[in-house]
Amino acid sequence: MSTTHFLAFWNLENLFDTEDADRSDKLRRVLGKALRGWNEKRLSRKIDNLARVIRAMNDGRGPDLLGVCEVENRRVLERLARASESAGRRYQIAHADTRDRRGIDVAFLYDPARFTAEATFQHWVMRRTATRDLFQVNFRTAAGRQLVVIGNHWPSRLPAAEATAAYRAIAGETLAYFHQRILEVLGKRTPVLAMGDFNDEPFDISLVRHALAERSPTKVSNARSPVFLNLMWPRMGQAEGSFYYGNRPFVFDQFLANKNLMTRRAPLRALPDSVSIHRDPAMVASGEYPRPVRYGGLGKPVNPAGCSDHFPVTLLLEETG
């Protein structure tokens, strides 16, 4: 007998609160004029639009576990969780404030009937200006199996990809280091799944050389040192992306699975053929380039029909026994 778990990750694009009680003076200065005009009506509409897409996933049941990034605080996560609940599903939250210069975090919504969050860890990415921590959650399935999930939101490519590449290389090294430490502490058979917005594509050096995310399943299964299989490679070359810039698609949002999630007899197994860029018709722009419909705000025009500048990505995990 087997159970299938539906997992997803989504960059929610600037899901900011309307309250600033928790913002430091420095953060208020950084955000500056961007939050002018960001009010309760606009926040509520954005949450409603995001939640509509979330509820529609997994054949209308919503994800069993959803990683998100670009959320300001726990309050907006709680509102999103409530709005995203469907019949019989109530989400819990794993979240921690990070040192990011804009005050945005990585977090998880999860169904407690499927998963229990046993421990959380924040892994600081060392650089001169603050960026998002890697957020690790040690989950336990209802059947008692451990699954370590690491949420990522790597440094932006702005002002230029080449100028900021070293920052993402540092993030990749941080991910590879903690992947190895997890196996040393929890055991070499521990299944580890990294998900997130990496702001680089599967072929970029930050992922291949620094995060040790490979393309070949055989190479991953035979590796003696901890490496990942990048599950997004089959999506490459298909003229579709999870993010669009300058009318060009980019596969920035990815799943990386270690070999303990890839062997045929693994109790928890990632299904590579299930990986998808979720393109809900309600969030796809019309025209020649099928990019996401952005919601806007924070200094940009608001489109009440929009959601985010990223599409979600989804994955199935099969649990047997």
C-alpha cells in the first residue's frame, strides 16, 4: 500500500503586511516609499488570488506541503493558510524571521494529518549584505518516516547576473555543507529535499559546482559524497519557465532530491516524471509569451487579477509500506 504526497513551492512576490510594528528603523528606511499605497484592500485581494490557485492544486485538494518565499511575517502566512484551506484540510506553519535586507522570509505550510514538523533550523548565508537564510525543517510523516526539507531563496540576479553570481555560489556552498551535516547527524540514509527559488538555472555553476546538484540519476546513485539530483532538468529546453524576464523563460524554481529519495525501494521516493511548472489558466498572461500575471504593488501598478511573477512548481512523493 502506498501514499502519495503532493508538494509545491511558490515565490509569492512581495507578500507584505500592512502593519509595520515589527519592522526595525533600518527596514523602514530600506522599504521607503515602496509600501505607500499598500493597504488592507490590496493585501486581501492578493491573498485571495494566491489562495485560489493553492486550493486548486492537487485536483482541488491543495498541496500536502507548500514551500513559499517572499513573505514578510507570520501574520500574512496565517492569513494565507486560512484562505487556502479546503474541505478537510487545515494548514500549520513552519516559519522563522531571517536577516534579509527587505525583511522577507522562507516558510512552509503543511497538513498536520500528513506531516509533523519536529525541528527547524536557520542556516545563515555568509555575505556582506543580509540575505535570506536557508530554512531547514525536519518533518515526520504520519507513517513515522523522516523527511528533511530545506527551503531556499537565493540572492537576486540584480543588478546583473555576473555581478551577483558569487552570492549564489555562497548560497550553493551553504546548501551543500548542511546537506552533508544532515547526513552526518541524522544518518546517511536520511532523505533530503531542497526546494526554492534559486535565482539560477539547473546548469548554472552555483547549482552544479557549489550545491552539487547533478543531472544524471546514475551519477547521483553512485556518488560516495552527498549530492543532489536536480529534478528540473527535464523541463529545460521546453520553452517554458517558472519565471520570465525580457520575454525569456527561466527555470529558477526547482526541486533537488538526494539519492535517498531516488532509489526504487526507498520508503519515500520522489517521482521525477511528476515534476511540473503549475500554470493555472487564471494566472497565465495572454499573448505570445505565457508569463505569470503579476499582482504588482510596492511601487508597481496593481493588477487585481494577478498573483505573482513566478509560477509554482510541484512534485509528488510516494511513500510505501
